[in-house]
Amino acid sequence: MSDNTIDLAVLDMAGTTVSDGGLVQRAFDAAATAAGMETEGPRRDSARQYVLDTMGQSKITVFRALFDTEDQAQLANRAFESAYDELIDEVGVAPVPGAADAIEALRTAGVKVALTTGFSRATQDRLLNALGWNEIADLTLAPADAGRGRPYPDLILTALLRLRVDAVDRVAVLGDTTSDIASGLAAGARIVAGTLTGAHDEPRLRAAGATHVVASVTEFARLVLATRA
């Protein structure tokens, strides 16, 4: 096995390993209304664009940027989580095609897998339960488990420490947003890949500094496994 072996894969959830069919945007609209934002107009349009631009970041951080007070941000965050949970029950979520097999292939080959999110721990657990994924990864992390969410490196570095990986250059990161890319670069991961199954397109991911852009988590798994050949 070479010195370039990847020992840890840190994978985002919604848009990367989980397809939620746009539930984040729908839950945001419900949350913004609950927190008192007008339902139409320039402010609402700007807020919707901001949510798209900051996909992958901790949701409470996003709401703090959109509302004037902490009370409004916390109200919006609670409303978002409630709406998202209801939508999971109503609409459902599904794995990105091939995601479960890709994760299994990585772990079978000796690569540890951490699933990370910008959602709260409660919402992440709801997603994992809905998918039957409670045992699929070596570790699952939400921002509160690590200190700060994306674009900071905390989630990745926490995974490295908890899973006892020797160095950041043995870590590969995959996400569908520029926030995922920024987080991976800040952590010093050797592979910081963007996937085209989620929020941001290839030009945005490459402009953010992605070392690779892949069609899906399946292609990412092949990329990682090639380092262990």
C-alpha cells in the first residue's frame, strides 16, 4: 500500500449521499414565514438566493445572517427543523443512487467513513432513521458535535481525531457545495471533491478550489479506492 493511501472519507449528506428533492428550500420558505419575513418581494428573493449560495453551512448560521435578532434566528431554525421533519414524513428521502454501495465498498476496503451535515443533530438523526442508515458509517457528525459547521474545517478534523486517522493528507472529502469545498481545503484534506448530484454546478465547484469534480459518490469511491491499490 502506498504512502498516498486515503484512510478516511468524509461525506456530506443532503445532495451528496442523500437525495431530498429540494426539501431544504421548501423547509426554508416555511421557516422564513414563521419568523416574520414577507412571503414575496426583494427581501424574500434575496434570502432564497442566499440559502442556495450557502448550502452546506450550519442552518442556524444561515438564519443568523438573514434575521436581525438572535430570537428571530432561533425561531426560524426551530421552524426549519420542524418543517423539514414533516417533509421527510410527507415526501420522503432516498439515497443518491449507488451511495450505500459506495460507502460499503469504502469500509470493506478499510477506509473509515464519516457522514457530516449542516443540519442539527436531531434532523441528522431523523434523516438517518428515515434511510435506515444508523449503522452505515463509522461516525456521523453535526455542527454542534464539532464546534463550528462549514465552511470551517471542524467537522473534518473532528472526524479525523475521533477515528484516529494519522494525518490530514490521508483524508478525502466529498460534497455538493462550495461550502463543502472550503471546509475540505481549510482542513488540509488531500482530496477535496465536488459532486454533481446536489446544489452547485461544476464551474462553481471548480472555482471554489475542488481538486476533483465527480458525477456522484460512486465515482468518488473509485477515486479513493484507487489510492489503496
